[in-house]
Amino acid sequence: MSDQDELIRAAIGRLLAEKTGAAVISMRESITELLALTGTALDNRLQDLLLEMAEVRGMMVALDF
């Protein structure tokens, strides 16, 4: 995984930690927040990572692109 991927992975972790207790989060809002945090757009692989990390935390992600 590249340094940029590591940065995005860490940002996803922080984002999800901030939303602890939320049953559902918005994909659109999450991507917007991650873009603001990292300055990088998420590719499909990292969007999948967001979905997986949310699932592990018991969250659902609304695919509201």
C-alpha cells in the first residue's frame, strides 16, 4: 500500500471513529469529508475499504452518490 493509501486508510479510521454510534453513514458525505482531510479522491478500491471498515464497526453506508 502506498503512503497515500495509508493516509486515506488512517483518515477513514478517524472519520468512522468520529461517527461511532451511528447506524448509517452517507457515502457522499464521507467522501466529501475524506477529500477535505486528505486532498485526494477515493478510487473504487478505497471506497470498498470504507465499506469494509464501516461494516467491521457495525455501520451501514448509504450509497447516496
